[in-house]
Amino acid sequence: MRLRRSVLRGPGIRRVHRGRAFSYQNPDGTPVTDPEALQRIKDLVIPPAWKKVWICPYPNGHIQAVGTDAAGRRQYLYHQKWQEERNEEKFDRVLEMSAALPDMRQRIAADLRRRGFDRDRVLALALHLLDLGYFRAGSDQYAEENNSYGIAT
């Protein structure tokens, strides 16, 4: 199956809360009645807490569903084939990174031997801590929202 790019601002299937269950509406507002489409939606296992759910009208869309979780964050459900392809790409990049690590570590060691606290030495220290401690980088926004910190926050 060849995947197609999902257009999130384009027409999609909407999830409508009906009492204790959900129903689904096609982009034209009519109910989704096709058994295959309903089974595909069921198989996505969209969390019931998600609000503003958009479901791709195409079974081969790279993004199958988007919604807002209870914390107000936008969440995505990707097509299985898309996830597999991305994971292969990530694995390939990890292999490239592993080949570059020895040279990077030599450069870090050299920069750590510098005197003073210039930019290169401080960056080398941060990279050295990442390398040794398996820290994540972090961001101010993530720290504020989750009260947890990375090496950069």
C-alpha cells in the first residue's frame, strides 16, 4: 500500500460524542455507515478522552487521527506503515551517529582540556554529560509544563 500525505486542515471524519458512546460523521456531515471504515476507526483505538478528533478519510493517509488530550496537547495516530518507515530511518541515523561518536568524543575531550569557560568548553561539558548520563536536552516550555528538567533547562 502506498501512503499519501494527510491534509490535517482538509476534510476529515469527525467523532461525535453520543451519550456514553461515539458516532462518526463524514466530511459532508452524513453518518459513517461503511463497515470497513467503522472497523478502521475502531482499530485506531482513539482514546475516549481526546477532544476535537479528526480522522483521516483515507485508509492510506500517513496520519490516521489527530485529537487534543486532557492536558490540551495535540496528539497524533500515525499509519502503521508510516511508523515502520520512520523507525527504519531513525535506526539508520543511529548507525551514522555511532560511527561519528569516536571523533566527537575526541573533540569533546580536547575542548574540556581548554582553560576558562568559553563557549566551546561549556558546550563540550554539556555534550559530555549527555554522553555519560543519557540525559535528554530539555526545554524551558517542557520544564514549565511538566516540572521536570533536561540538561539545557
